[in-house]
Amino acid sequence: MTKPILYTFRRCPYAMRARMSLLNSGVEVELREVLLRDRPQHLMEISPKGTVPVLLLSDGTVIEESLDIMLWSLDESWLIGDWKERIEINDGDFKYHLDRYKYNNRYEDVLSSEEHREHAVAILETYEEVLSNQAYLCGDTISLADLALSPFVRQFANTDREWFNQLPLLHLLKWLEGILESNLFRASMVKHKQWQDGDEPVYFG
Ligand SMILES: N[C@@H](CCC(=O)N[C@@H](CS)C(=O)NCC(=O)O)C(=O)O
């Protein structure tokens, strides 16, 4: 039986959440590290939209959205509380402001980087409030929402770490550090060289 194939890019937050979910599920996959400027032909054939992550199952099914990979790999105990709304806000408004904060000069935009940063912080303040009452975003146990959102909050924090660290978001900071220091996150960030057709398979999981 061939194993599922995961096309992934180490630094992509969507791919991070997919890798954490797959690792957690214990399903072993063949990992193919991609460079976005040099995407493998096979990836483009199975998923012409060309984003990562993409998971190709042994029966030929292609899962080309990170959230669908998460839902495929995690059982129902991970789907607690308002995870859907949280992901909608993250993948929508938060990601919108994060990109325009971090890469402001790539956008024709009337708002400055700092203004987008403030909009993103307003969203983080809502997480802070939740996390001041419970350990994780959807309750006292880790859930899909935590895996799905943390790579994006990490990216926001790392854009200007010194500035981020002085924000009055102490519960959020603790939540983020807890995830980033977990074995799950660390294992999901192990470096792999770019996959080339003909390489020996690299297994992950
Ligand atoms: N909705 C997709 C988004 C994935 C996505 O946008 N990934 C980025 C990398 S972080 C990508 O592949 N971008 C393609 C490109 O930059 O050309 C998902 O959740 O999987």
C-alpha cells in the first residue's frame, strides 16, 4: 500500500496546521517539501490551483485545503465550541490584516502597515479575553481551532517580536508559547530539503 503524499512548504502557516494535525493522528505520509517558486509538475497536475498543503490519498483522492486535511486527520473530539467561526475570522479578516501589515508594499492600499497591525490586534484582543478564562480557544482542552490559528498568530508575533512582546496580551502569549514549545509543533517544523522527482521517499508521522 502506498502512503498518502503530502505536498508542503515548511514556513507556510496553512501547511503547519495540516502537518500538526497529521502528526497528531499518527497517520504516516510521504512528505514532499516544495518551493513555491519551483512547484513540482505532479503537484500542479493533481491540484492546478498550486497552493500548499495538498494531500493525495492512496485511493487518488486529492485534499487541497488545509482545513479539509485537518478534518480528515482529526477525530470529532477536536471539533469543540465555536471552532468554525474562529477559523473564519482567522482565515478571513486576520489573515487579510496580517498580510497587509507584514507585506504592506505589495498592496495598493490606503491603510498603512501600522493601521493593519492595529486591526489585527483588535482580533487578538478577543482571543486574549477568551484565553483569560480558559486554557485554549474553544475550552480547556486543545482543539482544532488552536492548531489552525496558532501558525498565523506566530507569524504576526514574529513580524516584530519586540513590539509584540510588549502588548498587554499575556494569556495569548502564554497560549502561543505553549503551542510553539510543544513536541507536536517542534516535530512539525523539522527541516527537509526540497523534494525532487526520483528522490527516496521521506516519511513523516
Ligand atoms: N486556502 C488554502 C490556502 C493555502 C495557501 O495559500 N498557501 C500558500 C502558502 S502559505 C500558497 O501555496 N501560496 C501559493 C503561492 O504563493 O503561489 C489552504 O487552506 O490550504
